[in-house]
Amino acid sequence: MSAYDEFARRMARINDLCCVLNLLTWDAGTQMPPGGAETRGQQAATISAIAFETFTDPKTLELIRAAEAEVAGEDPDSYRRRAVEQARQAYEITRRVPAEVVSQLKELRPVTESVWARARAGENFAAFAPYLERMVELNRRVADAMGYDEHPYDALLSRYEPGLTVSQLQVLFAELRAGLDPILARAKAAPSPRIDFLTERDYPEEAQRAFALEMVQKFGYDLNRGRLDPTVHPFEISFTRQDVRITTRYQRRWMPAAVFGAFHESGHALYEQGADPALTRSALTTDLLDFYAVAGVSYGLHESQSRLWENLVGRSRMFWENHYGRLREYFPEQLADVELEEFYRAINRVEPSFIRVEADEVTYNYHIMLRVEVEKRLIEGSLKVQDLPEFWREQMQSLLGITPPNDRLGPLQDIHWASGTIGSFPNYTLGNVMSAQFFEAACRQVPEMEEALARADYRPLLAWLTENIYRHARAFLPDELLRRSTGSPLNTGPYLRYLNRKYGELFPG
Amino acid sequence: MSAYDEFARRMARINDLCCVLNLLTWDAGTQMPPGGAETRGQQAATISAIAFETFTDPKTLELIRAAEAEVAGEDPDSYRRRAVEQARQAYEITRRVPAEVVSQLKELRPVTESVWARARAGENFAAFAPYLERMVELNRRVADAMGYDEHPYDALLSRYEPGLTVSQLQVLFAELRAGLDPILARAKAAPSPRIDFLTERDYPEEAQRAFALEMVQKFGYDLNRGRLDPTVHPFEISFTRQDVRITTRYQRRWMPAAVFGAFHESGHALYEQGADPALTRSALTTDLLDFYAVAGVSYGLHESQSRLWENLVGRSRMFWENHYGRLREYFPEQLADVELEEFYRAINRVEPSFIRVEADEVTYNYHIMLRVEVEKRLIEGSLKVQDLPEFWREQMQSLLGITPPNDRLGPLQDIHWASGTIGSFPNYTLGNVMSAQFFEAACRQVPEMEEALARADYRPLLAWLTENIYRHARAFLPDELLRRSTGSPLNTGPYLRYLNRKYGELFPG
């Protein structure tokens, strides 16, 4: 067996362990009876510990070194070289971060999540504050251990989006605000569309599920290698490209939750299902820092695909021109008196609101800007946890012109910080920006694309995305993928052009 | 940390791995999309290899030795001593059986199972024969490596039922035949009951499921720590006592399949859910030879509990006197013209047939006697694989008076041998015999038992079984459990008394 093959064999074992961890998570979120929670946690901790021990074993470093020697002369873009390089980088970072900090973060997580859940229910930020302080402190220690050039937050950002920095984000957010503010102003001035047919009529779950499944299969989601289940907080998760599952949430009086939830998760799933089969069970389908089986290269890039299929495809006028008739067949009574135009306006309503996950395409980004500012300040120490609620209210007022009446609708709404995750929020907005950049490039490069989309044929789009993004899994960094496939680094142009075109038509101002 | 605690910590890790393996199996049998099969197999192989490596690591022997020293002076019946003893025994057996034989058995298994499935479909025993020969040869090597006093088959028997021997089985089967033959003769002479209302009417799945779930919850199956799913081949499986799942199979034109299938699996599940919480994640809830998470101490004892709840409770006249009315509420049209007595006779029909898993309570044991005779002869070399079909036909004729028209209805019907399992068949009949022995003791020892059963209160029965069997998990051997709880070793008296009473009334002869 060659040195590379031995290295690959160890990576395959680690990927198997990560896939198993993902299955434990999926099962816990969709199937497990409540009584199983405690021992499930112990099982996950054991598998996670074994993955960590296997990866940090000195033998792994030997295997990496031997593989490095073997692939040294090969094409720097080859999957083999990339696999070895990424394993080396992850090994170095894992070695740098003290095991004690990692285990404290892990132990604190379930405790903090349950304190947070109670604090949120009771609108009691003070109860959560000391735990959040501890999470911030541990994250700061991670940042210091990882090292950074300019800002400690940069180290944390790079865990979720390799290469991303605070200074990059500042430019990005400034451009976005300049472009978004006028759209938002026009939206606020426009009359509200009718949504009574969504909020006041009953949409049975089974029909919601059937319609959503029919649509995501049109996108290309392969049920031979996937399935759709109900859950509380929708997610996509994979155990190799051969088994990529999505979940959604059903609300009988807000059908868009399930339908757009399924579109969103199917975008994540198409990315995972589209990985090159040769990369199955490899370092390039494994997040070796978090021991998570995933083909997507970063949080932002992954999000770009969920947003692309959910919003650029699934909330487009073209999409509903093709499929509104079908939706009406599933809900003939509920939609009997609703014109296509009314439906399209209802699902594209723009309105400032308190909850990020319920925000529309335009206001969503403001929620992210706020959170990123909070994270940056907490990590650099210029904002104290105790002052967070006040800061939040001020920022919401200044960004969106509304002030949350309590902390449940404010800084207690997201689970991320309770889970010890700081630095992942920017990726939701990065996803928005990248989704339009990819979509514009695909339409430009494939002449028949728009015509295909106009007749509800999503194959050319999926083919372009698979060829340029999905098949490579984690082999190329986000910036490399953007440059190779769109010809430019990350830029806000396509996204703002997309929003201006779409909302310019809806709110001519 | 004490030596015992360190030992227990390692056992907890191994149990976690076994629970995870069980979850991979459950998911593959109930949820996994077809495309996931290959990588799922790789994931299971990895977890299984890690469990094996962890258990056979020389460090485990050190931990066992240190724990042995620590518990040496304790009560020989204490859980701590039993846990250490069993780990030691499993360690010795695992060390004795050559790793090469184990891995050949493992590798051959999926291949042979798929050859078997095709051979069965094509009624082509010759295609399966060379693979079966290899499985017999490998099992013979396992037997020789394990060692035995009288017969190589004894070594294999003891893997599934500790202490069971060929000579014991010969006595047992002779007693059973002497008792069963007259019952069977009377059954054959009796007129057939009507079953048209089961085979010719349509029973919707949802109602079958609802009725079955309602009943197994009456038995005491706890849905807070369990769930019921549809599958092709019903099974029960657990990931600690906190999460014990059952499955059943729905046939719209044979409702008893799902209902009695669920009763059967719920019996297994009650055993698992009833283990002492202190034994969670311990050697006493782990089969360390097969790396299987299970609280039941042996295949036979486990089967005694599924049979007890399925047959002694679930097929009893008393049960249906209590619940037939409820069944009719679920199926008012299908059962409108069916009297309780007719229903009771239909579900207790006795009739020789070719397929073991479809056999009734009386003829079932003949199917086992045949298989045990085959296994014994194959292992000792007195029957060649090529002569098996002929031997099968002769035996079926001599035991039940019928001859299968093809090998699909003959030696190709069961998956066991294709899976490399030789020696597990006796346990189905042992389960029958033990079920009646336990049930009779419970009724004798608890004066209010029959009265409770008569008013459909299953709590005293579950309490007796939990106290005497379930809570101990694998701490006591089957023979110990029988003697401690019933006052005698395994004996056929209660089972034959039970059958004579029940079928004496149905077929007075």
C-alpha cells in the first residue's frame, strides 16, 4: 500500500466516524424517543472522542508526512495534494488549540443551551449572561491559540469561512448597506400585499409535503440517496453523498415555512449529493476541525447553494409562473381566489421584523450585520455581555427602525452563541452574495440557461453548479471556486443587481 | 479512579460503540434510502473494527485483571463480579478464535446473503451450496478453536445459549415430540376453522398499527423510550434501555402478521426496557462476543419473552375476551360477522406448513428439530451440504407429513446459514419451553395474577418478569435465572401442560 493510500485509509475511518456522528444527530432530531437523549449524548461523545483520538494520534502526522512526500511533485490543484494539505492544516490548528479549551467548550455546550432555552422562554437575559461570558472567553482563547494578523475575530471567522477577515466584512457590509437602504425605503413606503390566504387558511401537512417533494425532485434532489422528514429546526445532513437527508417544519397556517424550508435544505443537499464519487470517505468530504462529514467547503458556500435554490430559483416570478398551477392543484380551495401575482407578492413581502430566521431577502442581511458587530465587539472586549441587550436595541433601531419589546425577540433568539459558536453568522450574508454571483455567471456562461429555467428545466443549472462547485467538494477554497467559475473574487455587484431588478419591479417607488 | 471504575469506563465505551452499531442497523432496516447501502456497510465495518480493537487491546486485559483483584472478595452474585467475569470469558474466547476466521466470516457474509437471496428466488440450492459449505467449514473452525467436551456443535450452541449441549437438546426434543405428536394428530383430525375474514378482507395499515400500539402499551411498552416502525423483516433493537425500538410488517390481507409481530417484538422490548438502570453502558448489557448492545442474557431467554407476550398472553382466550371488542372498533366492517370464538380459533389454527416463520405454536417446534438435526450433522460432517435438500424432504415428511415442492419452501427459506450463523435455531424452541416455565411460576407465585390478567391488567406479570428476569440483564445465566425464579432447571412440563390445556380445549379429539 502506498503512503498516500495509507493516509487515505485513515481519513476514510475518520470520515466514517463523522458520518456516524451525523446519523446520531439526524436520528436525535427526527426519530429518537425523548427518553433516549442522555445515552445518545454519551454515544455521540464516545464517537467524537474516538474521531479526535484517531486524528490527533502521532501516527496520523506520520501518515500525513509520508503522503506529503509522495504527492509533492503532483499538480497543486490535484485532489490528492489538496487532501493532504488540508489534513495537515487541520492537524496544525487542532494541535495549537489546547485540548482543555476544546473539552471545556464541549462540556459547556449542553448546559449553556439548556440555560439559554429557559432564559429565552422567560425573557431573562441576565440568567444567560454569565454563560455567554464564559463562551466568549473560551472563544477568545481559541482565537489566541489559532493566531491572527489583524483581529482576534479573524481567527474565528476562518473556522467557518477560510480566509475571511473583519476588514473584508467591513467593506462588504458598507457596499450592501449602500445598496439595500434605498430598496428597503421603497419597500416600507409601498402598500402591504395581502397574505390572508396564507395566514388564515388551513393547509394540510401531507399536501405541503407532497408539493415540496415534487419540486425539490425537479431541482434534482435524488430520493434514491435522500429523504425528507419533519423536524422542529430544519436542517440538511449527509452520511456520504449516497445518503443526504433533509428536514422541514410544517405549519398549517403558514405553508411557506415548509415549502421554502424544503427548497432551502434541498439546495444544501444538491451540493452534498453532487460531490465527486472519488471523494467519498476522504479528507475532502470531512470537516477535520469539527469532525463533521460534509462535502461543502465552507459555511458561506454551503449557504450560497441553499439560498440560490430557495430564493433565486424558488422565489422567482419565473418559478411560480411555471408551478403556481400545480400548487393550486394541491390546495384548490385555499388558493381559489388568489391570483399568481398576489401569491408572488405575498411570498416576497419585505418588512422589518425582529426574528432573523423569519426575515425576508432584503432585511435578512441587516440582522447579520448586527450580529457580526456584536461578535466582533465581544471578542475584542469593547462590548460587555451585560450591555448587549441595550446595544441590540440601539442597533435594531438604527438598522431597521424597530426596537424589540423584549430580549426573546432580541439577543436571545438564536442558539448559536449558546452552542459556543462565534464567527459563523457572516456566512448567511456571504451566502446571499455568492448565490447571486454564481447564478449570474451560470446564466452568462450557458446561453440556453434562461430558456431552460423558463420551461422549468433545472438540469442545465444543476449541471453548471455541479461542474463548477459541487463535484470539487472541499478541494478548493471559496475564493478559488469564485474566481475559477465566475472570473472574479467575492463581489456584491451581482447580488445588488439581482435585488434591484426583482424589488425594483415590485416596489417601483 | 478505582480499578473497577476504569474497567467500567472501557466497557461503557464498548457499549456505546455497540449501541451505535445497532442504530446503523435500525436505520438501514427502516429509514435509509437504497443508495446508502454501500457506505453504510463501510461505516458499520469501521465501528465494528474499533469495538474489536478496543476490546482485544492488551490494555483491556490489564483492566480486567486489576478489576478482578478489586472485586475478588465480593459476593459472587454481585453485578460487579459478574461484569468482570463475563468480560474475562469473552476476552478468552475472542483470543482463542483466530482473527483470520472471524474476518473471513465477516467478509463472506454479505456475499453469501446475496447469493442466498438469488438462489432462494430461483429455487436453486446448487448455487448456494458452495457458499454454505464454506460457512460450515468456518463455523467448524470456530468450534474447534473455542473447544468442547462432547460435540463440536456444543461450542457453537454455547455462543447463543451459554451451557447448552447436543445431549441436552436430544432429551428435550424427545420429550417434546412425545408431548406434541398427540396434539398435532388431534389438530389434523379436527375441522379447519374459518379464516376467510382474515385472508379475504382488507385491513388498512393505519388501524393495524394503532391497535397493535395500543395493546403493546397495555403490556407496558414505554413509548417515551421506544417507537414502532414498519419494516420487511420485523425485529427489536436497543441503544440502552432508554431507547428500545420495535418494528413490524403490515399485510392488508393478513392482519395477524402485524399485530402478533408487534406483540412478539414488544416482548423483546420489555426485556430490554426492564434492565436495571445501573447496568446501562456496562458489560452486562453488551454481548462482547458479537459486539451487540443487548440486555437479554441469551437468544433463548430473549425469545422466551417475545413468545410469552405474543403467545401465552396475546393468543390466549382471556386476552381476546378482553380486547376483541376493541379490535372490532378498529375494524367494524371486516369483523362484523365474526364471533369472538371464530376469531380465537382462526388465530390459533394448527396445520403443518413449509415455512417456519409462518408456523403455528404446535408445529413450529418441528421446524426447529429439523434444523438442529441438520446443523449438528453438517458440523460433525455426517451430512454433506449437497445432500441437504433430500434430507430436508425426508425429515419434513417424517416430522409433519408434508414434503416441500421446492427448496425455496425448504432449506433455502431462512437467512441464518447464509449469514454464517449456525447454532442459534434451538433457541426458538428453548424460548417456547422457557416462556411457559416462567409464566406458570409467575401465576403460581403471585396469587392475584390470573385475576389481574382476567381484567386486562398486565402490571403484576410485568412486575414479576422485571423482578426475576429483566432487571438482571446479562448478570445471571439462563439456568441460574430459571432455578432462582421457578425453582427448577429447564423442563418441558409447564410448556406441555400449557399446550395440552389450550389445544385440548380447541381439539378435544
